[in-house]
Amino acid sequence: MSRMATLLYFFLISTSFAAPDISDLDKNHCQNLITDLGQGRFRTNTVLVYENEGVDYLIQRRGSDYIFFSPDGEFPLKAPMQTLRDFIVLGDRIWTVGLGGLMEFTLEGELVRRYLETKPRGLYYHPGGNVLFLASWGDGLQAFDMKTKKILYTHPINTSNNNGNYSGAVAITGDGHNNLYIAMTGRTQYGFNGVVTFDLTRNQVGETAEYDKRRAGVIDVYPQIYNRADEVILNNGGWIHRIKKSDLQSKKKIRPTWKAIPHIMGDYRQFIRIEGDLIFDRDEVFGCGTYNIRDLRQTKSGAFSTNL
């Protein structure tokens, strides 16, 4: 795609396909969050979101297909698909990670190529080096060169702990400059649970900030992580956790702030679990969440928001 065409493309999408508001999200995605498979079995059709140039792209499973929602319409990803965990949009390509490895698609959902034998759980694009960074469970951090389409290096980060236990990298984000923030959970009983800061200027771990397990619990096996101005935010098993970056740099044990979304039905008070990605709009965050109807023993879904 030429430079002029690229500029025109991003101008068109920025003026025609803005971030979905909460009512659109509720109608078009949250109402499809739960699929009844019968015999008491349910599937959660997690909503994945990626923001680029002020535009939000979405992927959600519908039936047996994963559907990519873009300014140009809705496109099924045309490949044998296993569970997706994360995706990004770069230029005229979609990049996904999950049980099928790292996969490249056109914006119309055509498979270009499948990469890697690993099963990454998160990815982050760093524009400075034209590199995709992958949170690849027990393999740690993988750097994928977008030019050569090969792994530049693999770093174990904190997958092998000093105490003989093991952890896995489960989500990743960055500040666009020198730092990556990688959420990790334990693979063994006393494995490290927390956030690792990775210094890109030296290609090595900067700080390790472990969750205070007794007071803050642990990192979920399938979280999402987001970079904000002075904090890192996680969707940790449905719960919104906020962590100050200063704490990541200065504390070995951290206690994130839990931002609850209460939901009251009669005399029954509960808290909403957000399934999938969070969508940020200034000081508001929203997403698709689940709640229980106690008398009917049913789980329902809808769009919910809260102020940060």
C-alpha cells in the first residue's frame, strides 16, 4: 500500500468508525457473549478489542467462526481456528495469537501465514524496532521481527524462579518507549505471580513486582494488561486491577487497587466480571460483563462501565 493510500485509509476509518459506545457494544457484542451449548454447558464468546489511530477493531466468536469487525464490515477469519487470546491490526494485516500460534491475516480475513509452534497468550507491537513482542507462557518473552518474519530472540524473563518454581508469561503491553510490562502467573504452587518490567534499552528484566498473594490474590491464567499514563491496568479474571507504575519500579510486593463494578438486583448485590478486553474512553472504562440471576440460577450478559 502506498504512503498516500495509507494516509487516505486511516483518514477514512478515523472519520467513519470510531470507538463503539456502550449501547453499541451491548447490542452488537455483549448480547452474544454467552452461548448455551446444552446439558448445562456454556461457552463465553470473549470480546477482543484493539485500538489503532483512534479506531477500535473487534474480534468475537460467533458459532464456529471468529469474526473480525472493522470499518469495512464483518469478516470471518478463514482458517481452522483454535482459541484466540489476543490480536492487533497493523496496516493491512491482522495478527492473532492463541492456541494456533502466531497467525497473519488480511483485513478481509484471508490467512496469509501461520508462524511459531508456541502458543502465545498476548502480543504487543513496538513501532520503534518494528517488532512484535509475545507473551509465550513457559517460553517467556519472544521478539518477532516484522521484516524477516523470524524470532529475533527469546528471553526467559522470570519463568524459572530463584526458589525453584516456575511461572508463565500471560499478557503483555508497553509504554511505546523503553518498557514492556508482562503479567505472569505461577506454573507451580509457589511460582511468581505479578508484573515484570522489561527494559528494551538493555534487553533484560528491570524490576519484578509480585502480587501480595494473601491480600491481593494471584494473576489469572488469561488476563489482559493495558498501559496508561502513570499506571498499568489489568483485567484479571474479570476484575479490574490498577497498579501504579511507581509501585512496579519501587516495590517487590504489590497490592493493586480493585475497581469494582457493583450490580444490584433487589436485595442481591454482586459484582460484574468483565469478559475479554476493556475499552477506555477518557476516564471511563467499559466492556462486556456477566452477572447471575440468583432465583433462576442463570448467568446473563450485558455492557457495563465504570469511571477510573
